[in-house]
Amino acid sequence: MNADFFSPSLRRLSLSMALLFSASFAGAHEQHTHTHGQLTMDVAIDAGTIAIAVESPLDNLLGFEHAPRTAEEKKKVEEARAALKAADALWLPDPAARCTLQTVELHSDILAPAAPSDKGKKAAHRHAHDHDDAHDHGAQDGHADLDASIVFACEKPELAKFIDVKLFERFPNIRTVHAQIASPSGQFKRVLDPKSTRLRWGR
Ligand SMILES: [Zn+2]
């Protein structure tokens, strides 16, 4: 990104606008800063569901951000994908809400290619699902992100007061989780670390 073109005040303005947009949960792929060790999750508690939108540098999950080259790297990609697909072992909603994992969507050219069965170059460049260009920004400067969308179906989502986050145990490169929660009792911001892994909100 060519930040040099912008004055510091303009950069501050665009940063605060980006924060505003991400707080609205309107877009699933708002740009967060790409900081290794930091993962962002937006939690939306709605009628019947708890939805979690995750954005993370791939380094947090793999230890690298390029397409896997060695057998060892390919194995890491497979293991990370499998771990994320089993999202109910990484994100454990308050049992009071009586949730079951409904869907997990992973968006990443490296971790979850759009057309894994077709290795042709044409397939790699074809967009199998529509998403905005910002989604791919990370790969251009040697960095790459994962965007994930996780939805739990819950009988009593309004009773949920916390989510236990097991990411730190599975992915030790993650040092902080920055979370925003939109719930019937209001909006909250929390920061988790390996010593504080329960995401709480409300009273
Ligand atoms: Zn990176």
C-alpha cells in the first residue's frame, strides 16, 4: 500500500472510517490491519444464530503465507484446514445457548482454493464465488490472509454470555484475538490472549 501519498491526518481519518465500517458488520471482508500474531473476529448474535467472521494473517495458522511447496508445508495446510472446519472445537459458545455448528466457510487462495480439484491455471484465476477485490489484497505484497465465516445454529442465542476460544492452543503463533460482539445486550470490544481465552460480554 502506498501510504506515502496520504497526509497523516487523512490516514487517521481513513483508519477511523475503516473501524466504523468494521463495527457495522455490514461487509464480511472489511480490511483489517495485517499484523502477524493478531486475529480479528466479529461476533454477531441474532435470532437463532451466532455468527463469527474471522480474519487472520495466514502466518498465524501456517507459519508461512505462500502456496505450500514441500510435503511438510502441504501437511500444515491440510491440518489447518481440517482444524478450522471443525470450528466447534476452536470456538465453544456458552452451553446455555444450546448451539450446534451449522456452516464453516473458508476464503483463502492458499488454505482453501476455490477449485482444489482442478489444477489448471485457468481454474486458479476463475472466481468461483463473488467477492470484492480487497479480499485478495494480501497476496500482492507477499502477505496473505484467511477470511472465515462460522455460523452456529442456537436454540437460545440470547442466553449466551461467552464463547471459549481455543485458538491459542491449536495455533501458538496467535498472540492476541481482537473481538467485537454485537448482541441483544449491546456492542462490545474485547482483546483475548493465551491467559484470557474466554470471550465474555454483557453483565
Ligand atoms: Zn503476513
